[in-house]
Amino acid sequence: MSNILKHDHNIYKIIISEDELKNRIQELGRQITRDYKDKKLLLIGVLKGCFVFMSDLIRNIDLPCEIDFMYVKSYNKSTVSSGVINIVKDLSIDISNYDVLIIEDILDTGLTLETLCKLLQTRKPNSLKICTLLDKPSRRKSSIYADYIGFVIEDNFVIGYGLDYAEEYRNLPYIAVYNQNT
Ligand code: IMP
Ligand code: MG
């Protein structure tokens, strides 16, 4: 097991190990390779959380494909009405001829992705699907679902492998539950 930040007491429990991540991402890559054969695949990563997952996933996709990124911030933590997003960084290409696969770190309430999907649909991609590393279905507040899911997890705040708590812990090579009681 990795020794990175081993003595940090905020890392409560490792729930998905490096090996489990590697194996599951290989499976997802094979599935996407089968499904997108003969399509014009564009992976759109939702920054920042996607970056570790996406870099491993793309190396398991055995097809010609392109990548781009969007950085959106959601206001739904501070307000009751939600789904309002601020586009910090937009795409750099026209997606109208692509089969778009959105790459997310975690699908929580789904409100951010619901708004993002509506926006991307207006740009008329050939198809639009979602791939998320983690899914917390118990917290969903929208009708959004992912077409590809790495792991379904319980309602805990998790960190590592791209996911942060206050911008830290993205460098953990595994997924852990964050200890909110310290
Ligand atoms: P939502 O689906 O609109 O609620 O927002 C999803 C976003 O919230 C994700 O892309 C993450 O950036 C963040 N998020 C939700 N749950 C967690 C978690 O357990 N750990 C770290 N970030 C999270
Ligand atoms: Mg995110």
C-alpha cells in the first residue's frame, strides 16, 4: 500500500485501493472501446477533479479519440436554488460532430452535471454520455444518471485520486473517506 500521507489523521479509511482503481478503470476502458468503435469520440473532462481518473482512463481506451476540458463552478453549496454554474473555462473546440463523453470525478446531487449537459446539448453533439468514477446515488437531487460508473459509494465525503477537501488531498493514489470530526 502507498505511504503517501499515511500519518494524516484526516484520512479516516481507504475505501478504494490503487489496485481496485486500476482494475476497474481497465474494465471501463474496454467497455468504452467497444461502445465507441467507429464513432468520433471526444472526452470532456470536468476540472479539476477529473484529471487523475481521466489520464488513467484514456490510456485504457484503444481508439482514436480527442480530449478537451471544462472548468465549471457550482453555486449550489451556498444557495437553496441550484444548478447555477459559472463557466471558469469553456471548451476550445466545436463539439457538433463529436460523440461526447463527459468525464467526472463524482456524481453527487447531479445538479452541476444536469446544467452542464443542458448547455452542451445546445451545441448539438452527435451524442452525449457521462462517465463518472464515483456515484453517490443517495444524494441525487436531479434526474441525471451516468452511463458509465466506476464505483457506487455510500454517502461519505471522499478524497484522493483527484478529489479534494478544500483543494487538498488530490494527490492521494487511492480513494479515502475524509474524517470530518477532527
Ligand atoms: P453535484 O453533483 O452538483 O452535487 O456536484 C458534484 C461535485 O461536487 C463533484 O464534481 C465534486 O467536485 C464535488 N463533490 C461532491 N461530493 C464530493 C466528495 O465526496 N468529495 C469531494 N468532492 C465532492
Ligand atoms: Mg468536480
